[in-house]
Amino acid sequence: MKFEILKENFKKAANICERITRKTISLPVLQNVLLKTSGNFLELTTTNLEMSITWWILAKINKQGSLLVPATFLSNVLNLTVSEKVEIGEENKNLVLISENQEMQIQGQLPEEFPIIPKMEKEYAWQVDGIKLADGLAQVVEQAAFSSVRPEISGVYFSFQKNKLKIVATDSFRLAEKTVFLDKAGEKDLSFIVPQQTCRELIAVLSQEKGGLEISANINQVSFEIAGERPNEIKCRIQSRLIDGEYPKYQDILPKQYTTKAQLAKETFVNQLKKAGLFSGKILDVKITPQVKEGRLRFFSQNVDIGKSDSFLACKIEGKEQEVVFNYKFLLDGLNNVKGSEVFLELNGADGPGVLRPVGDDSYFYILMPIKPH
């Protein structure tokens, strides 16, 4: 194997692929990246057995070949290399990296020791803007929760419906849904559950890569392919297993109406909630009481070891007066994922779900169950 390549392109690909190798101590071979030349491209592949990342970079290939090298070490070397171009060769299973005024050897392994990444048969495919998907996933992904008893809530639910994609995550106490419109309507409506870690890696990659994204799936795998600069060219592929199971029928718990609705400036609401949270108890409880006649919300919190806080926030408000207790950190999570400067807070009594919605944006909502009074 021998090739010449732009260092920045090589560094970027190595840094992205390396991310999923950090937590694979139990199987040391998975801490490596597979370097393989293919035509005029260098191909980098890493896997943690749940997902894989493959990246293609245009290079001047002088000799075809493949080699397995430590992913993190390669990234560290490239991050400290200042040359614009690097020459890569192979010598006695070692990677030889030649840059300006420097030559390094990195001990490698035979590529045959690397797990085979199964080729996925694409049964269904959809086109979507990668940046929009990354932004949408960031609004819901942290609401998923690992559960060995209920593995279906350990991931993000993807539901393709004609020209739109609904992405949903829940930990059974709260739930977030974001609607992303597709660049091209799919041929079939389909839903599946993508592991949370896959979605996190997807956000990291897509948030810095402009261009089209193709999502394809079959019964047990999903693939996300970022288009390259030239027609029919792929820059990156993230492939992952799907979580087996049926996602909760969350539509059944969505409130059809509300008993109280307040419109608030998001930043002011966040600050008021944080101040009240300083005085919350062990269960992070803050009591919110709509005072409709006065046109305000009351925030009350008390901790026997610290003291108490009683404050008010003026807002547009309508409906019924009631006391509702929330975990203030969960409420903040929802607020922080709301885009825009104003938010609706809809309440449904002490036992009913509270809902956050951005003002003027129907594509996102966040539902949180109150803490039931003792």
C-alpha cells in the first residue's frame, strides 16, 4: 500500500472514525481503523460491532493495499502533523508516514483480523437534508434512556410518513418529538428504532457535513450515506443495527387539550426556573402555579437544609388555576431544546402531562409528566 493524500482530509476522516473505537477495551482489535485503498480513494473503516463508520477520501494511489492501525494513535499523529500533504506507505505490516522533515512508523496488524462489515441490502430508502436531521436529532436524542427491561426506549424512533420523518425519544417520564421534512417522499411508510449512541455519532458527523443524505433500511439494519462532491459518489456511510421491539404507542398519551396555557419568553422562563431550582429538594421539585387573574406564574421551591424561594413571572396566560410540580431539570432539558425566543407551556393538572411547544413552530413538542404530590 502506497499513496499521497491531503493531510487535512485524512485528519478529519481519522478523527471522526476514531470516535467509536474509544469504548472497545474488551476486544482490542476494535480499537483499530482499517485503511484500504479502493480505486482512487482511501477508505477508512471503524466499528464497535453495533455500528460502523466508513469514510472515503480522494488520494493519489501508487500501490493498492490495506492495513490495520490503532485509530486513536493515528488521529493523534495527524493532529500534530503540520505538512499540507503526507505520503503513506507500508513496511513489514507497519504504517510509514512521511511528512515535511519527518518520517514515522506506526505498528500495524493484518487486515484479516478486523471484523467483516456485512454489506447491507437496501430495501427502502429516503432522501433528507443532513443538517436538518442533525438539528432534529439533537432536540430529542437525550430523552432516550438505556433500559434492559424495555430496550425499545433505549433508542430514537424513526417514523417515515410520505414526505416527512418523525423522530421520537422517551424515558417514560418525558418524551420529545421532532418532524423533519424529506427532500424526496419515500416509496413506503416505515418505522424503526435506532440506538441512541448511533444517533449521537450521526449528529457529530452530520452537523459538519453539508449535502444530501440517503437513509436506507431493512429489517435489522439502517444505513446513513452522505453524498460526495461528484454524482453517485459517497463520502461517508454510517451503518448500524436496529433495536428489536415495538415502540410505545405514544400517540395515545398525547394530550388533546389543556386546562391552562401560558406564553413565555424562553430565556426569562429558563432563568426563573434555574433560580427556583437552587432551592429544590432531593427530587428536584419546583411547584408551578398559574395565577390567571394576575397574569403570571408562581414558582415555589423549598429545601429544609437550604431555605425556600417564592417568585413570580408575568406572562400571557389563560385557563384554570392549579398547582403542578415538575422535576425542574427535566423541564429545563425541554426548554433548552426549544428553538426560538418564545414558548408555550400547556398544563393539564397535577396528574396530567405538561407540554412545551415553540411559538410559531409546530414541528417540535416536549412532554413531561408532573411529580405526583405525596
